Amino acid sequence: MANGKLSRYTSKRDFKLTQEPSGGGEVNASNRLRFIVQKHDASRLHYDLRLELDGVFKSWAVTRGPSLDPKDKRLAVEVEDHPLEYGDFEGTIPKGQYGGGTVMLWDRGYWEPEGTKSPQEALEDGDLKFALDGKKLHGSFVLVRMKNDRDGGKRNNWLLIKHRDDHSVDGNGDAILKEAASVASGRTMEAIASGKGRKPKPFMTEGSDAAADATWESNRNGSAAPTTRKRGTPAASSEATMPDFIPPQLCESVARPPSDAGWVHEIKFDGYRIQARVKDGDATLRTRKGLDWTKKYTAIAKAFSALPDVIIDGEICALDDHGAPDFAALQAAQADGKTGDLVYFAFDLLFEAGQDWRDRPLTERKARLQSILDDAGGDPRLRYVDHFETGGDAVLKSACKLSLEGIVSKQSNATYRSGRTDMWVKAKCRAGHEVVIGGWSKTNGKFRSLLVGVFREDHFIYVGRVGTGYGAAKVKSLLPRLEALRVEKSPFTGGNMAKKVDPDIEWVKPELVAEIEFEGWTADGLVRQASFKGIREDKPALEVEAEEPAKPETTDVPDPGKQARSIGKRRGAKAEIMGVVLSNPDKPLWPDAGDKRPVTKLDLAEYYQAVGPWLLDHIKGRPCSIIRAPDGMGGEQFFQRHAMQGASNLIELVTVSGDRKPYLQIDRVEGLIAVAQIAALELHPWNCAPGNPDVPGRLVFDLDPGPDVPFSVVVAAAKEMRERLEALDLVCFCKTTGGKGLHVVTPLATSKKSKLTWSEAKAFAHDVCQIMANDHPDRYLVKMAKKLRNGRIFLDYLRNDRMATAVAPLSSRARPGATVSMPLAWGDVRADLDPKRFTVRTVPALLEKTDAWADYLDGERSLEKAIKLLGKSVKAAA
């Protein structure tokens, strides 16, 4: 099978000239899938990711190398399958041969697919989730085929993205690339190129030490080294060493539980997640972060001491008079030191008597767990968690009717995997939520309410007040903890509490996690009618995430996938999209979109939801001004760059040097829905590098024609601008403006070492436009005066300054017809191009059919180099 897959590989290479393996050799068998990453200094330096599957290496060229920052999306171009022997290739491919250059074995190890689909199905669908266990790379990643390449695209472009887990980092995700030595030989690229140093230690072929490589230590929270055997197979007869602690498997949140076969469903317990480890009759109880809480639950620890050597996963709860878990009662029992009546609900077996059970299917682990608990004599403090195999919707409905918190659904044949995975998912009945305390308010000097928030990347976002649920005893125990964390300034960096000064508010370090109940979210992203339940000791503040409860009356929705993708739902005079409530959704914002039908606020929100993932790549991390029209296009319009009082916390805030007021920034699709709610008809981001307003990230040349210039002449001008910029080694992209002009955009390569300034970027843009105008003064001009524009095109270079903006790709325009600034492939930039055909109604479908701008990130080039080339050409012309 593999030989047929290697036909493209062999056709590209002359094996008489290159030392690359031809694909006919033997490789060591492995009961785990292997991966390699090769640093490849060919025509351009890049990194080749190769995943073993079906007897070959599936391969991608990652242009900028992998990143550990989940915010980074790395272009990964799928290339031909490679033979497995390639996993031991390190050396030099001769110049003139395909891929000529130096190749280093930068990383290698083992990989595992994640999710419910087989890796073959995931690749076919263009969404492969997987985990790496290498010497440099660890944890979960995903390869996502770019939308424009899914249906017959010329290039098979994917995005490589790190999932947020214990191995991810926020910011500086490229730092891992500084680990420059080969994992196989310890050599540098220079040593490999010169043929010096020791040969690479084999990994795939004869002589490889697979057993040693398979036991590389996991860095995940100091856990024990991972097992080397294939998941789902029984442990070897030799005994394994019992770990001190195993980081727990965590759940993804879903609006609806899975309804298909292959899942089991358990009741979700409202308590503390605790891992019990029994060794020689001595029981240790640890929290989800590994803290030793044995002394807090001595009665439960004593009950566990009767068990054999095991590690069990479960949850400690207090039960109310009806036998249901009660978190407030658990808080009270712990505060009073009266924990003798607490119950441990055991739902998974991780280790027993020298055997690691994590690699076995869930149903096998649970069956053995039940047997162990039964053999121990049935202590009432230790209870086995049974499960249901019927449809998840029915189980959730029953749980909601019993006023339980919700259910947890698990893949029945899944192995146990530390960290957050989609093999376990949770659906809630009620709006329980964890929040982080940022302060408290007082009335006449007495405690009144908590001010709470959640973390979103680097910001601590205010989400509202919690004003009920406090008894005198709760306040008495809570206030000393708040006092110990008191600070002078607000810890919130987003929302209207970021800089609030109020003598009746005391601020605290955002470290305490509280559990609340509430009635839902307001349109501005605040909790509504929130009630305090208690402090969570077992969760760090940075892990708090937003969750949406399911509604018992609607849990019989047959397809949770479709429900999650639904565009919006009406609620009387309101509509809701992605959890954002739209007031007056039927309010017309445009009279029509060329189809004699008004374009409403709901239409705009649906448009932003449809194009949002594409659009965000071009505005995320950049300050963004908006043009608002609360009464529609025919009413008064407002240009807004700063946050206003009560701004939605779904919109990020960013402070830039030179301005004390924070700027708006839109980093998520929900933020786009939030600006649609306030009738933002246009988005105008800065052209800086993402996250760095002081560094130019792209140049925008605005071709603005006079009133009597045919559009075909504008098209010709865009092509001429492209030729001039490409002669300076810049890559160009084109889009309509949503009006009568075109934008030519060139992305810039940036780095921390770059000293490029905005003044240099602006001067370069001016010089390019001025030279073009000097060559054709009858066609172009660089002065803004409208009286001079008759019959000519204004080459607007002024978009290229630090605080200047340009309309975003795919932004709607506050113009007749609800037009959109549409990204174009150069093949579409023709004389008969009609910009009016790109509207809020037509663009979502058109976007599915185009590969325009698919390689935008791959087009980043050095402006410093272009400036030098322009200087040389000017001198040569003189």
C-alpha cells in the first residue's frame, strides 16, 4: 500500500544524486505511531512535520515552524507522502535537486490522534486533532485545512495550531525554535551542512532504541513518564511503577450532549475533584492540581485504606436531604471541619496492583473499578458512579428535572488522557459558573456584593456583580480572605471597571475563584441575577472559562452539532447569536443589498458569524475603529476608536502609547457579534503587526479614482502597482474597498529585532506612489485635493502611518447596497470586475468558492530589503 503512495515522492527525486531514502528499506515495527519534525534550509527555511500513518509519513511544510502559543496559526502546506525511513534522514540534499539544502532532525517521538474520528476520517474532513510526545514538542495540536482549499484548491494549505493545555504558552510561542540542536545527533545546521560531527542516532530503522525513546519523561505537571504501549492494549506482565499523581482528564463544555452510539453518560457531581492513591494501605487524597488534601477528609481516607494499591479518580460531595450533591453544604462541612458524612463518588480507575489501566477502554476500567469497590466491603463513603448508555438528551433531561447540575458524557472505548479533551464533554442544566473575584462593594461600610470577572488571554475582564447568596457566616469567613488580597487599583483590564474609582469599592488581587448561579448573560456580556454559592479551593483563577447551560425543555434537540452551529434564535423582541443578545434584531441598517430587501441588524450579525473566522485573521491583535449607525445608514453616523462606558466585555481593550484612553480591539467572533449589536457598519483596524502597534505589519495602497475614471482603469492601476511592488520583492494582494476603488495590500515580515519605524514605512509608500505618478502624471496623483482628481486616480499612501486605518477585508461598508470590502484573487482582477456584486448577502457563499488570500501569511516579506531595492532603482534611473 505504501509503495503506491510514494509515487509522487520518488518521481521528484534522483536517488543517484540524493542520499534521501528511496522507500524500499525496512523499518522497525512500533506499537505507537511516530512523528518527526525536520528543520529544512531549502530555498526558504521551514520545518517539515511528518506523522506516521498507513505505512508512510503524511507530511506538511510549516513555513514559520511550530508555535506553542494557541493564538498563532502557522501555515502548513501539505506535501507528498514520505517513506518511514525518512525518519532517520539528516544531511544535505544537493543543490538542483528537489528540496535542495540542509535537513536536521529537529524533533521526533510519538503521536496519537484525538477525538472521535479515525485519523483517516479527520484528514479527509480537514480537521486532524492529535497529541505529540516528543523531545521538544508536547501536548495537543490541530491541523485544519484552510476553507478555501477544501474544494479543489490549487494548494493544499492547512493551519497548524497549538491547543491550550499544560504545554502551551501565551506569547513568544516561537521560543521553542531556539532549541536548535538535532535530537538525533546534537549537531547544528552548520555542522550538518559541513558533514561534521557524529551521525544521527537511528529511530525508525535497524539499531534504533525505540524503548528508550518511548520513555521520555512527560513535562505535564511533573507526571510520570507515559507508557510506551499502544493505547487500548493490555499492560505487559511486568509491573509498572505507581505514579505519585496523575493530572486528571478534563471535559470540554458543550451545549448539548452527544446523541450517537459509543458514548456513556454519568451524572455531573457538584463537589471537589479528588484523586485517591492507595499504597500499602496508606491513602492520599489530592486535588486536580495535585495538592494534598488528605487531612481535610480523614474519614474518606480511612475508608480507602481498605483497598488494594490503586489510583482512583472521583469527586467528593456533600448530599442534601434528598441525596443530591450540594456544593454549599460541602463548603459548610469543610469550613466547620465536619467532613465525616461526605461521600466520594468514584468514576474511573487509573492504576491497580502494578498495572497502569489508563490505556484500556473506559468500560473496562469502570467494570474493574466496580469490582474493587464491591470486594472492599461496600463502605457507604465510597460509591461507584454508574452510567447510562441511552441517548444523552434523555439523560440530561432527567438530570435537569431532578435539579442536578448536569451530565458528563464519555466515549465508551476511550483511554484515559490527562488534560482537556473532547473524549469527555459536559452539559449543564443550570447556569452554574466559576468566576474570579476582583473586588467587593460596600454600603454604609458593610459588605454588599462581589465584583467578579474572567481571564481572557492577557486581560482580566469584568463580568458583573454577585449580590445575593450571602449569610452572616459566609460574609464573616469571606472578608478576611478578601482583606488579605486587597490592592489599591482595579485589577480589571477590560469593561467599565478597568479604571473605576469609587470609595465604596475595595479591589483585590484576582486569585480567589467563586462559584455562582445566575440567570444568563446580558447583551454586554455581564451575568444577570447572580447568586454566590461558595469559594472553590480546587481551581486556579486562570482556568475559569465561560459555560452555557442547556435548557431542560429543549434537551431533546436531535442533532447537537447542528444546534451548536445554528445562526440565531429569537427571544420575543430580541435574537441571540453565539450567546450574544441582539436588541431590535429587525431594525433595518441598509435599505437593501441590491435585492430590494432591507438588511437588518440580525442580518449583519449573521454575516459576521459566517465570515468571522476568516476576517479575524486580519484584525485580531490590532486596535480597531468602528463606524456606527444606530439608526441605520440613513441616520447619523459615528466614528469610534475608544471604548465607551458599558462597552461589551466581548470586545477587548488595548492601551497604546501616546493615548491614555484604551482602544477597541476585536479578537473573537463573539466580539464581531457584539459590535453588530451596536450597529457597527464598518471595521477599520490599524495596519500594525498583531500585538505590536509600534511595528508596521502591512502596507495598504488605496487607489481612489476621480468621478469620471472607469473602473477598468482602476483595475489596470492595481496591476501596475503589483508589478512595481513585486519588483521590490514584496508579495501583493488585492481587495475591493466596498466603494469605487481598490486596495493593494502587502504583508510585512516582522521580528523582535526589527527596527523598522512607521515613518520609514510611510516614506517608502509615498516614494512608490510618487514614482508611479511621475511616470504617468496623466493617470495618477499623490495630492489629496479633489479638484485635481478629474480623470486621474489618487494614490493614497496615507494609510501607512501608526494610527492610520484601512477598512478590513470582509468588513461591510456604510454605503448603498450593503457592499463589502472583498478579498480577490489576482485572476479576478479584470476589467469587467463589478465591486457592487460583493454584499453582505452574497459574500458568505462566494467566500466558500474562492482561494483568494489563502497564502497571505506566506507572503510576508522584509520591508527593509524593499527600501534598499527601491533606493538602488532610483539611483540607477538617475
